[in-house]
Amino acid sequence: MWGEQDTMMPAAQRHRFANVLGTEDVQNTLIPDTGHFAHSDQPEKVAEIIIDFVRRVAGRARLSDIFLGYQGIWKGEERHLIGALRQIHGVEAQSRL
């Protein structure tokens, strides 16, 4: 991912990095309205791109089976909250690979 308005490293550099990563499955994404720290400028957009990439490359089973969302800070252990949500809503745990 690269910030469209990154003034520290030109956006054209993203093509060079994509070629030197040494893997065939490279997703080269330019993030609009962001600078060098795209994850700070557009955290939800960056998270969405990462989730989509993991889903496409590793498969949906590699993602959490209950999505807690991007907003707020969860107090306590996330797996306990997911377990409680499964119980409340009657959702069975997905088998993990």
C-alpha cells in the first residue's frame, strides 16, 4: 500500500518494491487522500485492504469468524468476547486450518 500523496517516497517507488518482493502474489494498492503514513490517515481503508488481501490469498478461514469492527477499544481478551458473542447469538465456532 502506498499513500497517494506521500511526499517522503514517490508513488512510482511502489512498482519497484512490488518487483523486488520475490513473490508472484503482490497487490499494489495506492491509497487516496493519504500521505506516508496511510494507516494513520485512512485506518479503516487500510484495514479493509488488508482483510481483503488475506481473504483472497490465505482464504476466509484465516480470518476471525466474528468481526468485531474497526471502532472502539475492546477491554479484555478478544477471544473471550468472541466466545460470548457466539453464545449470545448461537453461532458455532468455525474450524481452523
